[in-house]
Amino acid sequence: MSVSLEHPKHNDAFIRAVNENPQIVECNYITGDFDFMLKVVAYSTDDLAYMLNLVKMIPGVSLT
């Protein structure tokens, strides 16, 4: 899952939120149009949609 943040000031809080979710097994800081690439374990398409919505609710997330 690719994620962009509104501003780098949100990076630390975003990383903390990601670390609290056991279904997010990897988080990489990247360059380009997005800021982070997440490896997410999803057990179904509904579970993936749920995870996408959880990530979108993290403060500072502007695009997934």
C-alpha cells in the first residue's frame, strides 16, 4: 500500500500508528510520488478494504 502524507511533520506519528498494527508487517520510507510503502497482511478483500480505511484515518495521510 502506497501512502502520502500532507507534510513531513506527520512522519513520526504515522510510523507510531503503523507500528501498533500487527497486520502491517513492513513500512519503507520511499522517494517519488508517495512517502511510504506498506506491506499489509490481508485475509480477504474485505480485510484489505478495512486496512485501507484504517490507514486513511491516520492523521496526516493525504493519499493512498
